[in-house]
Amino acid sequence: MVLRDEDADLPDSTSPYLHAKAALLMAGVPVQEIRLSKATLERKSLQYLLQNVAVALYAKMNGVPWTVDQDLTIADEVIIGVGTAELAGTTVC
């Protein structure tokens, strides 16, 4: 979920991030915040941001994001998802 910087300090009752996160979590969808200012950094920095987001989401889906030695015999995984939520007539992506 991308959060505008000016919305980051809003009170909980009016925070679009918290409203969207609550709706998604109630539907069983893991949520990770990205600040708009970070998502619009130089293109060469974007790969690091996306890697951090992917690892955070993977961990929230009960994955093992960092490991040195494991006994799991699974292949590498790539998980990508897109979602929307509608709150009081306003669509949040």
C-alpha cells in the first residue's frame, strides 16, 4: 500500500492507511506500507525498496525470509499480488 507523506501524521480516525489496513487485514490480506516519497526515489534505488517490501510481505505470509540453513525442500518462490479496498464509497489501492 502506498501512503502519501502528508497522510502519515493524520489522526487514526482519519488515516487512509489505517482504514485500508484494517479492511485488508479483516479479509486476511497481509499489508505492507510504502511511503510515496520512497517509491519515487531514483530508479536505481527502487530495486532495494521492492526487495524490502517483498521480504516483509513474505514474512507476513508465514514465509521464512532470511535463512542460513533449512531443511525445507521447496523451490524458490515469487509472490506478487495486487488488491483494492472500498471504504465508504472511496476506492483505496
